[in-house]
Amino acid sequence: RDWRYLNVRRLVSFLSDSIRQSSTWAVFEPNDDRLWGTLRHAVTSFLTDQWRQGALLGRTPDEAFYVI
């Protein structure tokens, strides 16, 4: 339902593009647990910053997003 609003689409597009662009270095790294932990930490840090700026709703980062 929320996808019909332009601002929601723009936010998701911004988040997706930012994460994709900031993780291009990972293509050349070995596919191991260390890489995935580093990526998880980087994405969580980025989304936490966005949450602190008010872009994501929730009282805590855990309520606002999760990283798989």
C-alpha cells in the first residue's frame, strides 16, 4: 500500500542505490563469514544513521529495520 506514495518509492530507491554503491568493493572479496559480517555491519550502520535522521520509523533501530 505504501508503495503508491512517491516519497516512499524515492526513499526505498535511495536506500537501495546507496547500499548497492557502497558495497561494490565486496565483489572482489572472498565469499566468507568475515565478508558477510562486514557487509551486515556496514548496512546496519548506514540504516541506523538514516533512522537517527528520521527517515525510518520506529522507537529503536530494531523496530525500524532489520538486516538479513
